[in-house]
Amino acid sequence: MKDLSPVSGDIFLFFGKNRQSVKILRWDGDGFLLYYKRLEGGSFELPTFNPNTGNYEISYQVLSFILNGVSLKSVRLRKRFRI
């Protein structure tokens, strides 16, 4: 995590001990934004840990899945055209 910087566009997630809450830290160009979400029931699923970097590297799409309660184990993305 020492190579990451909030001002470079990296987003930092901090999950609560019981995974019922998450804080998201993001640089907005002229200041930090702190988002907080707490679940009334259930818990957030943790993304897959990357042992090579020592971080959890996820796409915006996976972050959206986590925040909306979609199970990461059962997600199957359909093929899309890419250039």
C-alpha cells in the first residue's frame, strides 16, 4: 500500500470489523471525499486479495457489485466488444 496515493486517483476502502460498514476515501481534485455506508442487515463481501501487490485491486464495476450486495462468487459477465 505504500506505493499508492489518494491524490493519484486511487480509491481506498475501509471495511468495519463485522463488514457491515464501509468507508471510501477519494481525492476530488481539491479535497478529499469520504463516503460511508452502513448496512442495517447483512454484510459486505470482501474482494479477492492480490498477494503480489499486497492490495485488493478491483474495478469500478466490482466496487458497484460489492456496494449493491451482488455476490462476487456467482457473477458471470457476458462477453462485450472491446477495441
